Amino acid sequence: MKKLSLGILAFCMLAASAPVFAADLALPVKAPPLIPYDPWNGWYIGANVGGSFGMARDSATAAGIAFTSTNTNFNGVIGGAQAGYNWHVNPLWLLGIEADIQGSSEQSTGTASQTRTFGVIAVFPTTGTLADNEKLPWFGTVRGRIGITPQPGWLVYATGGLAYGGINSNETLTVGALAVGNNSTVTRAGWTAGGGVEAIVATNWSVKVEYLYMDFGTFNTTFTGAGVFTPIVLSTRLTDNIVRVGFNYHFPPRW
């Protein structure tokens, strides 16, 4: 009977102290929710392919006398890569910067002529024909971007900035049976502006359609011709329209 009484007393003391021990135990803490990943924030890299529809405007003089001027189409296929960074400044507006480098098959060929007349008693007309082939084997841009995201997975943007490229010119002057050639390569800087639409199509991946207008300005090439058709000064203005499609991989943030 005495042992039973001691057991009941011990049980009652343990039950009374249970809340004290429970108060000392740490309660489980619920983890904060993860911030949703915004693919429009951060670095990205991608590739593109498209076409160009430009214009080469040439005018030339020989000894200060003008050849006929030419405007020729400057078309080709382009392809390359781009990389950039986006800042999604609020749920609607986005700012960014992007650079790209392109390979190109763009080229144009134009022909101009000039006729000189010599003699007093007898007239001897002499014609010089100038053929000019121009190529843009590569170009690149560095641009700012500003856009809106009307829906979480869509971006509509305007873009503009620096355009640069290497322009190769091949000229051939033909006077009768004589042909004289000239080759020159120049790297030109100009400007570009345009816009596009981009959409998220899978985790970290987007596709885009983009248009750019590029203007490389006017540059001159001087070379020795033949006979009275020398020296020759060729003035060229090159503008371009680019339409391309591409994809980007958006690097996820490191939490």
C-alpha cells in the first residue's frame, strides 16, 4: 500500500512539471515563402538568324567630273549571338542593355559611267565605266532597351544605340580594253534603332522577333583610275533594315 501511494505521488509530480518542460521546447518555425522567380531580371545570352534589306547609295567623280549616281539594294542573310542584362524596375516597366555580333552575306553591285569628248575637227568620245561591289561581312550593335511587360510572360520593347561594321569595297574602272581595280576595307560606326517582341516559352527560355534600322553614314574612297578618269573619288552611304528571330537563355538568380 505504501509503494502504491509513492507511485501515485510521483506520477502527480511529473504531470505537474510537464507544462514547464514543454515551455522550454522550441516551437517549429515556418519557413518564409520563396520570392517568385522573375525571368525578366538578370543576365541572358542567345542566338539569332534573319535577313537584311538595305541600300547602298554611290556617287563618284573623276578629276572633279561626276559619274552617274547609283542606288542599289544591299541584301543578304545574317546570323549571330547576343547577350544582355535586364532590370525589371516595376511590374510593368523594364530597362536593359544588349550587345550582339553578326555574320552577314550582305552585298550590292552598282555600275556608273561617264563620257568625255575630245577633239576639235574630229570628235572622239571616251567612256569610263565604274563597277562597284560592296560587302558587309560582319557588324555588331550595342543598344539600350526600354519596354513594358503587359503580361508576365510578354515583353514589348524599343531599342537603340551604336552600330558598327566592316565594309569591303571593290571597284573596277573600265576604259575601252583597259581595266583598273581597287579594293578597300573600312570599319564604320553609326547608329541603330528599332523594337521587338519577346515571350517566355519555357523555364529560363524566351523567343523574340526584332527589327533594327542601321545607318553607317557616308564614307569616301579615293583611288587611281586611268587616262583622264583619275583620280576617282567614290562616296558611299550605307543604310540597312534588319529583321531577325532569336532565342535567349535567362540565367536564374542565385538565392
